[in-house]
Amino acid sequence: MDETLVAGATILEVEGLSKTFHVGGTWRGRGRVGVEAVRNLSLRLPQGGSIGLVGESGSGKTTTARLLVGLERPDAGTIRIAGRERSLGKVSASERRRRGREIQMVFQDPYTSLDPRQSVAEGVDEVLRFHFSLDSRERRARIEELLEQVGLGEREARALPRGLSGGQRQRVAIARALAAAPSVLILDEAVSALDVSIQAQILNLLGDIREQTQVSFIVVSHDLAVVRQITEETLVMYKGDVVERGETGSLLEQPNHPYTRMLLDSIPRIGWEPERISAERRAADLG
Amino acid sequence: MTALLDVHDLQVHLPVDGKLKPILSSVSFSIAEGETLGLVGESGSGKSMTARAIARLLPPGGEAAGEIRFGGSDVLALGGSELRAYRARSLGMVFQDPRAHINPVRRLGDFITESLRDAGQPTEAANERAIHLLSEVGLTDGGRLLGQFPHEMSGGMLQRVMIAAALANEPKLLLADEPTTALDVSTQAEIMAILLELRREHRLAVLFITHDLELAAATCDRVCVMYAGTIVEIQDASALFGAPLHPYTSALLASRPDISVRQRAQAIPGRPLSLFEAPPGCSFAPRCRFAVEDCLADRPDLRPVGPGRVACIRAEELDGATRGSEGSADG
Amino acid sequence: MSAVQLTRQGLIGKARLAGGRLFWVAAGVLAALVLVAIVAPFIAPRDPLDIDLSNVLASSSAQHLLGTDQSGRDIFSRILFGTRTSLLGPLGVVTFSTVLGVAAGVTAAWRGGWIDSIISRSSDVLFAFPGLLLAILAVSLFGTGLWAPVLALALAYTPYVSRLARSATLVERDRAYVAACRVQGFGGLRTCVRHVIPNIAPVILAQSTINFGYALIDLAALSYLGLGVQPPSPDWGVMVSEGQGSVMRGAPQQALYAGALIVTAVVAFNVIGEGLADRVGKRSR
């Protein structure tokens, strides 16, 4: 599993990424407070590789994901995908479209991440029409192929999101993201809203997809077990900073930073002592 | 140990798309004073509906049959003032999303002391009690907090406020419906620490509803596993975790990604069903890899097997087999 | 989660059974009115403009089902034809105000910032003008008839639609599927037209249906005041106005029938609009 860490060219390179949100204050900006959501984050994602971003709410992991896909504009730093640097300023329509083919995202909540009025096939078709010039027969074949890849059939293709279960919707979201044939797929808590028995299905599916398509993952999650299953490298974030990074297995087995240790201790298990954990947490003043 | 709450053969029907459909079927369990009972299940399992039936808070049009006895009185027969008194004094309730259950435009003090003032306590005494309650849930700055609004607090803080309010009238039973699901893992540990401590100090019985089998096993005395509106297994928490009796329980444990090794998770095919969607026979049979023809015939009853009770006709012969599958990587 | 879903479906079931009958009655009334408007020339027994001064203010008879007016015209035929102008006017108001309101509201919510400020403040100003006043102003500038007041009322009704479209768009904009569109690289126009507007359409439709009823009243009032549709054209408002004089002469039928139809139509539109709003509200929650 680890060979991907060394093999493969770098597909995504991030350097010194920073973002501060300004909140509160009057309409003239007096009394505004700056919250540093992400501070000086750097990472290097190899082609076909997978990096986990873990942390709790307020750690900056989701902001990082949104910066990478362009839903937020960074204050500083560079993002290079396949060697091409992204400008930080406004972008043209064609540049936006090109970026859509570079990097895609699957969101947490399968109940809001699909247009409720668009059938599954229409949703995928829209993406194909937007990015590629295929005739209708080619598009139909590609839709079928994509849906099959995520384990959906004829019936689901015609269905509206409301006729699908949470797990099926998440499969649709994955198919729609893959339709743009991106080099990088960002999974923002993509399995955490699903039933336990469905989580495993989706995790296995994502593993298969990575093997088949060589797409690279950024896995944003609060769930360390999920990160263990589908990443090679992990960045632990706390209040905007990366406090620890390393090969996923060894990081989870021998955590160095007290925050990583605290996260690991917080996972419930037999013989779990939440009283002791919360006492330690207060002592370490981690939040 | 005498049971504080005794649920016997509970059936619940709810209107779904205009038609009354079965949601819970023959749900039976009891909780003793000071005991924590976990109710674990996925969507459609009916775990939340069980709690709502106990609180007599079913959605409009819902019908409950069977028997729910609390401290000897028949809950389903309560009416009017008796029912209000039962809800106010015997039960405390904590939900997944505290923000949805606390009025955003009123101060926290109002929220916590509401039930006390309703019961006729003067404001002064109610406030003092509220400060004491807040200190019990680890919020030491109670006097200041009473004047604050919900939006000024984090989710974890609000959940503590919710617990404090639930305890205001010293209930005997706390219904906790996914109280930590929306919280960060370390905040979850804190909230669980508070609940466990309160249980010890007040001999509070807790019905702890969660989708997280590990969390239930780590914090509860006994655990009921629910699937499609029925209880499929009841066992002591530690036994359940180590030696599950029902194939669903073991499959659920095996499908959780493992943090210590990287291996392909054993996914359960299909999706969880609601009772009214389930086929005749064992509801889990269509997803169960141990299902045989007999499983499709009748819905199995919960029966004693070994240390617990289980609703599976093959429980004895599968003992060990279901667990054995857990270690054998790819499936 | 399962619990919430079940409740939602369950509630709709019950509520529909309870409040549903009235909704369908109103829908029936509306369908009948539209049908009448379309087939009026074929079913009207007489020419609505046909004057017969020898037979004025007649009461109902086999020849004149609802009697005749002060000029001896057949009231029944005038009412049938009147359905046309009485529905056409509000249709114009609602169409223009909906198109304008959705465009303004969605733009305001989507772009935010100073664009939002300008649109929102201008609609505040429009809110302050009573619709009728604006219509009277338009009539004094452009003359009487159907279209000047229709355009003026459309402008006056736009803020009701735009405010709703704006708040509905603000909700949709924060849903993940809109973010997914942006990640795909879709432009704002495409996302709004293909995804946001179809999803806010039910709410807007409900509001526009209610607006239809109000526009009908406003236009009838203008006709009654002599500022809208001009006699002798058949129009319910005109008929109430013309029939007023005959009431004292013991022949209230014209004003009565036309007035009753105005009330019926307005109530029907209101019931349907509220019913739609109810359903939309339940589904989206």
C-alpha cells in the first residue's frame, strides 16, 4: 500500500495555504475579529495517492477542502495541480470549467448534495455535456458506465433523489463527481452521515474506484478509522494548524502530538473511561 | 432488581403516505433503577420511536399498543394532568440537536427553570437550583450563563445545558436520543462522562439511544440491538461486544472500519429496512449471509440463548461462526 | 432521522385528508372559470353587447337566464364574456410580476453585497406604494384600458414575489448541491436557471396564485371606478359599477351576480394558493 507514497508523480501540491475569516463587527468593519481558519498549510499528493485531513470542528479541515476546490478564496499560498498553478484572483468561465475537470468534491450530507428535481441520469448527463463534447449515444454509454462503477442500475438512473436511500444518494454524488474525470477527488466527511452498515459499502467502493481510475483522494474526516482504511498519509489539524503529519498507520499507532493522542483516546471502546479523557483534555487545555 | 420501566410487547403504527403502517413490533425490555440500557440500531430500526412511545410523544396519528409500565403505573393509559405530571417529573429527555430544542430567542435561564417555575417554585429559588444543576454538568459559571442566549454557546455546552434542564425535576429515567452524535469526539467523551457520573450519583436510569455500537458497549450496562422495528438481541454490553448472538450484531461490528489494521471492511449488502418494508420471516434474512429457507418462514421471537436473548433461529449453531468471520479479512 | 421522515410523511397524509376537500373544490371552481373563459363565444346565448332598450332590467326568464341590465343586454352572456377580461388582466399582472420578481429576487440573493442592497431597497420603496395608487397614476399617464393598470399592478406586485424569491434562494444557495454545481465549474446563471429556480418554483407558484386573487380584486376595483376596462366591454368590475344604479330601482341582479363571481374567484385563488404553500412548506421541511 505504501508504494503509492513514493511512486507516482505529484498531482496536487499545496504550499503555505492560509485563510482568515473576518467575523462580527459593524457594517463598516469596526470591531471585526479575524479567525485564522487555516494557517500555512502545505501538502503534496501523489498521483493515485490519498491523504487524510483529520481534526474536530474548527480545526480548518473543511475550510482546506473548500479552498482546494475554489469554494473559498485563499489569502495566501499556492495550489498546483498537475504542475499548473492556480491564480488566487477571479477566474474566467473557461478556467472555471477546466478546474472542474481537475478536482471534484463529495459532500457530507447526501440529502442536500443532489438537486431534488433532477433524476440521477440527468444529473450525470448535465456534467458530461458541460465538460465534454460527446454525442447522445456516447453520453448514454458513459452514464451507464459511471453508474455501474458506483453500483447503481437502470432503476436508480431514472429515480429522483427522494426515491433513493442515503447510501444510494452518496453513490450518485460520487458518480457525478467522477463524471468530470477529475485527477483529485475530495471526500468531505463523505461517509459520516451514513448508516454504519452502509459506510463500509461506500468505503469499499471508494477503494475500488481509486484502484481502477488512479484518481487521488483528499479525505476530510473526524473518523480516524475511516482515514485508516483509505489513506496513506494523514495530517492532523487543530485550530488551523497541522499539528502532526505522517504515514497513516504509524501516526495512529504511535501518535506524537498530545492532540492526536487525545483524539485516539476519545474513541469509545470496552473499558473506555470518558471521565479520565475529559479530565486530561481539560488539563492539556486543548479546547 | 425491580424494574423501573417495563415495556412489554409494544406495537407502534404510524401513518406513512396516508396509511397506517407498522413501525415497531413486539418490543419488550425493562430498565432497572440506576441502569443504563443501550438501544442500538440504524435508520428505520425504530429506536427513536421506542423512546417517543415511552414518553407518549408519538407523531400525530401514531398509535401504540401493548404495555408500558413505569414504576407500576400504566403509561399508555395516562391522560391529561397525569400524563403531564409523568412527563415532567418522571422523565428527562435529551436529544441529538440541542439547538433545535432550545428556544433561540430566550435566555438559557428561562429554558432551565421553566419546568421548575411551572411546578410553582419562586424565580429566585429556581435560579439557584439552575446554577446548581449547571455545576453538576460541569458548567461552573452558572450565574452568568443563565443570562446568555443559545447562539452564544458551542454545541457541547448547549448539550450540557439540555442535560441540566432535563434533570431539573429529578427524573428517575433519562431518555437520551443520540445525545453525542452531532458533537466532536472529545466533546462526546465529556458528555458521556457527565451522563455516567449523574447516573452514579442520582441512581438515574438511562435509556441511551445510539447508532454507535461501540459507544453503547463502552457506556451501557445492557444493550438492545434493534432492526426493522424489532429487538433482535439483548445482552450485557461487554458480552455483546465480544460474543454477539445475532448475525446482524456481528455483521454490524464487522462492518465498522478497524482503526488498528487496514483491511477491506465487511460490508452488509442492501440497506436497513423499516418494519413495514420488511419481508415476512426474519427481517434481516435478505441481508444475512447465514440465512436459510426456514428464516423466511416466521418472524423469530426473542428467546433466551446463553447469557442473553436473541431473535434468530440459528443462534445456537452459529455461535462462534458469526464472530469467526470478523477476523477473516476480505469478504 | 428515520423518525423525522416518518412524521413528515405521516403528517402530510393526515393534513391532506382534512384540508384537501376544500382545495379540490376551489380547483374545480377555477377549472370551470378557465373553461368558461375559453368557450364563452360558443355557449353564450346572446351577443354581450346587444342592446335591447325595449327589455331593460328584466328579471330571469327562459330568454334571459339571469335577466337583462339597464340597456337590455343579456346579463348571463355578459358574465360569461366577462370571465375573459376578469381572468386575463390578473394573468398579465401575475406573469409580469413573477418574471420580474424572480429575476430580481434570485439576483439579489445570489450576488449579495451592493446589488442585493439596491434591489432590496428599491423593493422596499415599491412596497410603500399601494398598488391601486400606482395603477391610478399609470392610468392618468397612459389612459384607461386594461393594459396600463395591468403593468402598473405588475410592478406593484413584484416586491412580494422578489422578497420571497430572495429568501428562498438564500436557503437553496447554502445547500450542498449548489456548492457541487460551483465545484463542477457551472456559472452563476446556469446554476440559477437550471437548479435554483426550479427548486424555488413551488413556493413562488403558491404566492403568485394568491397574488392572482388580489390582482383580480384590484382590477375589478379599477374597472368599477371607471379607470380600467371601459363600458360597454363586459367585465365583472364594470358590471358591478353599472349595476349599482339599478339596485335602487329594484333590479340588483347584475351587481349581485358579478360581485358574487368576483368573491368566488378570489376565494378560490386564495384557497389554492394557501393550499400549495402548505404542501410546499411540508415537503421542504
